[in-house]
Amino acid sequence: MPDALDHTEATLCVERIAACQREHSLSDVQLVRKFPRLGSARTWSRLALKDWEACPLDRWLPALRAIVDQVEGRAAGDAGGVPVTLVTRHLAEAERCRGEGLVALARGHCRTARRAIEDYQRSLAAPNPQPAQP
């Protein structure tokens, strides 16, 4: 069962794909040809409208993630550097929770986003070279 984070992530994926469509001046048909996982122009229209009743997230979210990876030039499953999707997802949820007055939950989402960024920064840190032994 998709939760609010899944809806947020799907919305972000659709917005990224739509931005790619605008950047390259692609019609719906051309977009679907470029990214066959979208199915058809009609399906893309439903996804663009975020009609999750017609396009259930449990089926479409993995496809949308794969298409965004393709749009951003990443290999499937590649983290793509900074965990952008994860961080964006948590920050969007933090903003939603703050708007609903759920401050503790918003802080939890912010902490999770910060941890993801810190983990990424640690992964970039070069290991300290050991001095050569004579």
C-alpha cells in the first residue's frame, strides 16, 4: 500500500520527467518513444495529472524511478551521488508535516535527510594514506 512518501516521490518523478519533456520540446508521443516504460501517451497524460487511481503507485513508482534514472543518465539502481530522491522526499514530507502542525514528525524527516547527506559526505572522504614503511 503506497504511503504519503510514495506519493511525494512519484510526484517528484513525474515532475522531473515533465521537465525533461519541456527541455527537449517533446510531444507526449515523442516522450513515450524515448521512454517506452511510460506505456502510451494516454498513460503519460494520466501520470502527468497524477491520476493514481488509473495508474496505481505500486506498479508505476518503480517504473518512474527507472525513467528518472535514465533521464539523469544514471545506471539503474545507481545511487547517482547524493541521495537526491531520498533527501527531497524527506524534506517535502517535513514541509507537509510542518504545515499540518506535526512539528516532531517534521523534525524527524529533517534529521533523516541530514543523515543521508552526512553519510554521502563520509563516503566521499578519501581514506587517509598510510605512510610508507622503510
